[in-house]
Amino acid sequence: MPSLDSLIRDPYAALGVRKFINATCHWTRFGGTLISGDVLDAMREAARSHIDMTELQKAAGRVIAQYTHAEDGYIVSGCAAAMLVATAAILTGKDPARMMQLPETAGMKNMCVAKRFERRKTPDGREYAHYGYAHAVKTAGVKFVEIGDGETVTRDEFEKTLSPQVALVYWVGYAPPGDLPAGEMIRIAHEHGVKVLIDASNSLPPRENLHRFIDLGADVVCYSGGKGLQGPQGSGIIASTREIIESVAMQAAPTQGIGRVGKVSKEEIIGLIAALTLWAERDDEERMSEHHRKARLLADSVRDIRNAQVSVVFPDHYQRPYPTVHVKALPASGMNAKAVLDALHAGDPAIAGMGHSDPAVVRLDVRLCEDSEIKAVGKRVHEIFSAKR
């Protein structure tokens, strides 16, 4: 068993857990983001005192409102928790009996319009809808009405689904070209008395996305605290109207409704507010310039690899303003993306990368990496391709 001293010195080594160079940026699987020293200092100080959590949430809500242009805000344990409890608030309003009824929704508007979800198959061939992050919305008790082809939705398709039983629309904050614009979607939904929840978990940067969806009229916007904001990984933000946040507060921690599972600590609330303030006040152009510099550094280090094509892709495949480096294994290499990713994962140093819809392409996002780590990634990619010649 590890000693306390060994856990303090190097907790992962003490537990026998490998450290990774994270070239996925902030995937939860690989520990999410990296928290800055200033944010950690604020969290340590928060741990030294007791406070009233309701009062702390109200204070946090004021800061969230300032940066998101919402009327109010609330902090829970990640964007999925934010979507769960925000959906619950839309379904129940401030009716405590309905809150205790969830996830049973008899007597309530309980339909949720969403883009068609991916279909997958079990090993024995049964097809099912893979709800992904939207499973958090479903957990509140809604039934999905799916529209579109999984990528884009037309105005007519959308408007036809807005029946009297529809309580809300679930919409992701980034979209491919040709999709129904978010502002138009929100306007149409409101014309039918339907609220709109935006999943903006991975929509930062740019900084304007902190307030863009609220400015467009969205009723609720949910953010991850541990992705672009670089706050505690187990934290998330709900930005919404005062009425919806009042309902959230009635059924999220420290109370005992369906959102109790989204409980956060005082340290996480302070950490997220510190991270939000730090991130929102930093110059966006400077931040983006640094992201591009890191991507070019990696790309330049691997351009001369034989049997591979290297490119810097911007925006990314979801049209988000993130530069990613694509390394495409050509047929002569004898490899595909899975083989390259497995070799990166198993190597020393262990490196986490991402796949692509093209099975030959490895995506590498090094925004969170130090220059020394970026050089190590480039060296390891060279080694993998050289070993296959």
C-alpha cells in the first residue's frame, strides 16, 4: 500500500498509474485539463473555512451572470450534471411535488427535440440509439423527438416537431455548415413556447461563446468547468434565467432533488469561479496565437516523416476554432490510425491522441502541452513510423 508521504511526493507513481502526455487537449478519459497555480491557490484557501453553500452558490451565480450575460448561474459537477438538473428545472418549474416525481414525468410536458442520435449495434446485432452526453438530459425523464440526419436540420423539419408536448430543445453549441443557425432555431422554438438548452461543454474558445448563446436568446447554456476554462475537472456551469436557476437550486445540492448527484465542493466552486475569471479576462487573440504556435511546432517536427501526410487543420472537424495536427498514415506505411494510437499509448512516454472519421488519420491537439512535451510527441511519432519501414 502507498504511504502518505509517497502520495504527497508523486501520487500517480505511488499508485502505479502511468502519466500521459495529453495530445487530446482535455478529454475526461485522460484526466481532463490542467489547473493553473492561481486556481489551485484559490482552492487551497477555500479549503480552510466553512461557509453556507447556498450563499456561495448565489455569489457564484452573480459572477457567472457577469461573464455569460445570463440573469443567474449555478455550479454543479460537470456539464452532464448541468444538463440533467437544468432539464429537470424546465420540466418542473418550482413545483416541489413535480420535482420529487422525477424522473417520472406523467402530467408534464416531457418531449425534447434533438438531432438524430448515432445508431450503434450490440455484438449480437441489435441496433440502439447512442445518446452520448445527451443521456444526461434523458435521465431527467424526457422522451426524445429526433430530427435531421445526425448532422444538419432544416427549418421545416424543426418546426414540424414542436408539438404542445415539447418542453425543450437540446442543441449542441457547435454545428456543421448548412445546419439550422442557432439564433433561428431559438427564435422558432420560442414562437412555439418551447425552451432551448444549449450544450456548450466544449465550445470555449472563443471567448465570445461565453455569452453568444444567451445573447441569441437561449434559455439555458451549460458549460464544462474542466475543458476550455481549465477549472476543476468535476465542475460545470449552468447559465440561465433567475426563474430556472431558482428551480435548479431547489433540486440540486445542497438540497435533495434529482440534481443532488451533481454535488460540488466549496473548493470546486471557488476553483471554477477563479478559472472563469482568469480565462475570461485573458486576451483571446494572445490565447489563440499560442494555440497555433504549439500546433505549428508539432507539425514542423513531423513533416519529414516518410509515408505520412501532415497538416494543421483549423478550424477543427466540428468547426470549432481549435488547431489540430493531422498525421495521415499512407498505404506504404502499413499502418492505420489505430496502430499509431496504440503505439503512442503503449510507449514511453505514454501519449494520448485521437482518431478521426478517416481510419488513417491521427488527430493531435497539443494546446495543453509544454514545448518539451510537444517535442516528445514528435519524436515518438517519428519512431513509430520508422519502426514500420
